[in-house]
Amino acid sequence: MLADLSPLEVTALAVALVGLIPVITQYRDETKLFAAGYVLLVIGMVATNLEVFFLGSVLNFVEHAFGIGLAGATFFAAAYLRRKNVINGGDGS
């Protein structure tokens, strides 16, 4: 069962989980959508690795719908709102 895990996917999960530390510790209200997008990517990576063990079809859907699709839409919204804020004279840093 563990032999079915992809080394690439396990490594990606480890990197994503380590990357979650600065996302959580440096969280600010202005970056909440970027943080949410990253959390969705992590959820997708967790689902990718768990689908080897159980609920393959369900977790494959979670990976693609949330970990890729919704994460992409969230990052798009975050970038759009950030750009809009900068153009309207908001914080440019």
C-alpha cells in the first residue's frame, strides 16, 4: 500500500506543508485570499496522497476541484483585488 505512493507527490506534500508555516505565521488581513489559495493547494496535495489509500474517486475530485480549480480562482481573485487596491491608491507595498 505504501509502495503505491508516488515519491514526487509525497515530496510535494512535504514542501507544501513546510510552506504552510510562513503562510500561517505571516498571515495578514490584506493577504487572506492568498493564504486561502495556498491552503487549498495544500488540501489538494493531501487529497492526492490519501487517494492511494481510500476514496480514490472522491479524493481525486477534491484534488482537482479544490486543490486546482478553486485554488486558481482564489489566487485570481486575490491578484485582481490587490491590483484594484493599488490602482485606487491603496498600499502599494
